[in-house]
Amino acid sequence: MTIESNNSSLYTELACKPDLLALAERCNLLTEILIGCNLLPQLQPICRCLDAYLSVVKQELAESMSDFYVVDLEEEPEEPKKREWLLEETETKCDYCRALNHVLLVSHFDRDMLPHLTGLLHDITHAMTEDLVAPFQPQVVIHFPAQPGL
């Protein structure tokens, strides 16, 4: 049985199917808690919880990728191109977070490296959350034609 073999069933909030942004924000909060951990017994339960949340984020990203592909309206398609996914970098960041979390959970590492590993995990998780906020806050600019006589 692997570490991530179904930790998500242990957390009731994950059973309620929160949206992708809420999941990413929970991951960000958990990494903020990790930054304050100094001892392995403090670290492991938070890493197990983070593993469950990151696994669900990864699953939700994979399911929603087809809804978020980049469309270039200015160029006519001359030849079929590989589709570029809007959240492809977000999925990569999620994978990085999962890998770092796995290192924290199962590896033996120098205690002096703990603040650097948790800080890096927090920074990547924060960047992943920002990626998810940006597509949902489009900036619309409306230009009105100048009216004569004003």
C-alpha cells in the first residue's frame, strides 16, 4: 500500500468535492503550517494531509484540462499544432509539490534543510494557487468611441 493510496478518504472536506481553487488554497494553508514545523512528528501528519489534498488537486486538474486549452484567434491554423493547455504549468507545479511533499514525508534529510524544503514547497504551492486565480479573473477592457461635441 502506498502513501497516497487513498488518504483522501480520511478527510471529510475532500468527500464534499470542493472546487479546484478551494483545494489549492487549502494546500497553501497546509504549507504555511509546515513552515512552522521543526520536528518530524509535527511534520508527518501535515504532510499526509497535504498529500491527500494534492492528489485531489492533481485529479481535478487532469479532469478539467479539456476545458482550459489556449485558443489563438489571431492566427489561422496552417498545420495542426500540439494543443497547449492553459493549466499545463499548474499541473507541473502540482507534480513538483507532490514530489517535495513526498521527500518530506518519507526521506531522511539534514535537519538544516527542513526550512528550505518547506519554504520551497510553500512557494510552489502559492504559485500554483495564483495560476488558478488568474484564469477566473479576466481583465476586460471596453473602449467607447469618442463622441463628437464632448
